[in-house]
Amino acid sequence: MGKIFERKSNQTVPAAAGHIYTNTDLRKLLVPIIIEQLLSSLMGTVDTMMVSNVGSAAISAVSLVDSINILVIQALSALAAGGAILCSQYLGSNNKEGANHAARQVLFVMAFLSVTLSAICLITRRPLLRAIFGAVEADVMRNSQVYFLFTLLSFPFIGLYDAGASIMRAQNNSRNPMIISVISNFMNIGGNAILIFGFGMGVEGAAISTLISRIFCAVVVICQLRKESEPICIKNYLSIRPEFNLIKKILFIGIPSGIENSMFQFGKLAIQSTVSTLGTVAIAAQAMTNILENLNGIAAIGIGIGLMTVVGQCLGAGRKDEAIYYIKKLSWVSEIVIIASCLLVFALTKPITMIAGMEPASAKLCFSMIVFITIVKPLCWVMAFIPPYGLRAAGDVKFSMIVSCCTMWLCRVSLCIYLCRAWGFGPIAVWIGMAADWTLRSIIFTIRFKSGKWLNHHVIN
């Protein structure tokens, strides 16, 4: 880091030999992101367990509403990532003014879209819930409406935090977002304990706690962006006005990624619908397997998120060779992380199912699926997911969106449904479809990466 770049004609040439990021720089960037992702996942599980103590109607309501919330969160996160890619490329080219302009527009876009989305959901929340979930029990619907009311109010704060955290990571500052996220997660857990168990507020208490923790995140990250010592410093928020040329660039990157993430959530809902027909043993086994599979991939996903900043700065500096180098390097690192994570989760599966009090039939089925995942995931997961983060940072977002959506619906959803309904497969069909999706994606993205076509995009002028 800290290299000085000199412009010669249309080329950007490094003034000093060596790589842009040292191993120490990479550790400082990636480790906090990995910790943040891991703790957020674990805290989310603890949060769900605490709500489950309120009763079946409460946990059902939270689970149903979160299927909507996750869709919104994924879309906002993707839009924020689009802005971060723009900022990182400006910073890589030593254009701090351009980075600051881009950062202000990221905040504007995220605030506008999240407030609009929150308002729409507020106005339509009752008919929306009835339209999506249909004739659920009255108690579940009542809890769903309460939980959705408070969580939809948090959408603007999610948007602002995502924007701010992405801008900070674009500056190689992943430590502060990690600290903010960790504190927020513990606030949420503490708030749950006080409001649910102390005041007996049930689902309402869980929703209020979530809202407060998200407000905290947004306020702190906005304050952090005011530091004049950082490359990007944003003040006078009320003076921000739309700059449509920058907004167009942000949306060009963010919208395809948002569609990709949203399609994955729709695909999950389709798979859940199929699994729900297989009986309670299969449903319980699949639910636990989903949690464990998420855990064994979360560290590698953190590496992918950091890779967007690395590739963005490399390409902003005109160093296509460095972008290629770091995608290869961090793919190897991710492979090692995936192998270690899969083996660790495999070793912990039986103790976890015992502690969770799963029925023997569900625990046995869960273990068999984890065995399958432990064998297959290290073979095909990394090339399916890590290089695409780098490709998106280069602006190759439409290709990533089209491939990801097609392989998901073709393999993950259609194959799963076919195996379950035509051949009578159990929930293992989900993971056979998943493995087919990973394998096909890995082949296509490897070909795309080696072709170099992803380097032909121009995110900044």
C-alpha cells in the first residue's frame, strides 16, 4: 500500500516495484471482514434462539417476515457494494475528489431508495403480508405485522450503514465497520434479553431491539465518515444533491448485483416450499444443515467482499496484472479456508445436533448431508464464488448476474424440485442441486476469468 503512481500517456505505471498490497495489508483488510461476517451469522442464530423461547407463533412470525427482510437487506447491500467499487477505483487512481463525490452520491442513493422502500412497505404492510403468506394462523399474522412494522422502519438505517461501511472498506478500513457491527450485535442480543425476558414484550421486544441496534450502526458509521484524516471525508450531508452521471454508474454496478442477490432469495423460497412437503424430520434436518453450511462458507465470503476493494484499487491504478494476481492469490487462500471450515463444521456437527436437541432421525439425516457438503464444497465452491467478486469490481456485473441466475434456477431450484417430486429424493436433493450449481458456475467463471474479457469494462473515466 502507499505506492506512488505516475501517469505516462494513457498507461498507469507503478513508480516502485512490487505488489500494491503486502500480505500484512491483506490481513488488515480481510481479517476484520471475516470476523464481522462470522459474528453476525452467529449472533443471528442466537437471536433466533432467543425469540424461539417466546413460542411457536413468535418464531414463525419472525421467520416469515425475515424472508422479506433478507430480500431487502441483500438488495441494499448489493447497491452499496456498487458504490464501494466506484470509490475504490477512484482511490486507486489517486483521485480523492472523485472518490468523495462518488461517496456522497452513494449515501444519497441509499438514503433515497431505503426511505422510499420503507414508506412503501409501511403503507402496504398488511395486504403485503396477507398476499405473501396467505391464510396463516391469526396469532402468527398478528405477530408478523408487529415485527414487520418495526423492522421496515429500520430499512433507512440499514441503507445508510451499508453505504458507510462499504465506503470505509473501499479505503481499506474494514476494522471500524467490524467494531460497529460487533457492538451492534451484542446490543441486539442484550436488548432481546431485557425486552423479551425482562419486560415480556415478545416479538415486539425483539423488533424494537433490532431497530435500535440498526439506528446505532447508521449513526456511528456516518460520524466515522466525517474524519478529515481519511481519504474520504463527508460533511454537510444536507447539502448533497444528485449527480446523475455518478448515480448512473452506481446503479450500473449495483442493480445487476441486487437482482442477482434477490433472485437467490427467491430461489431459496422455492426450495423451502419443496422441502416443506417432505415432512417434519426433513424440514428440521434441512434447517440445521442450512445453518451449518452457512457457517462453513462465511469466512471465504468475507475474503470475497475484501477482494472487491483490492481489485477495485488495482484497476483504478491501471494495474490489470495486479487485479489478476490478487484474484488468483485470494482464491487459493479461500480454498484453504473452505477446507479448514468444512472439516471444523463436520467435526462439530454431531455435538451441535445433540445440544440442539434434534430428534435422532433428523440428526442422522443432517449429518449425512454435512458429509456430502464436506466432500463436494472444497472441490467446486471457490471458483464459483470468489473470482466473481473480482469480476464485479471490474464492472463485469451483467455477466455475473446472468450466469448466477441461470445456474441457480436450472440446477439449484429445478433439479432439486425434479429429484424430490419425480424420484422421491429427500432433502439431499437440495444439496445435489446446489453442487451442480456450484460446479457449473465454477466452470463458466473460470473460463470468463481466463478469457480476460472482464477487464474490458471502464467503471471510471
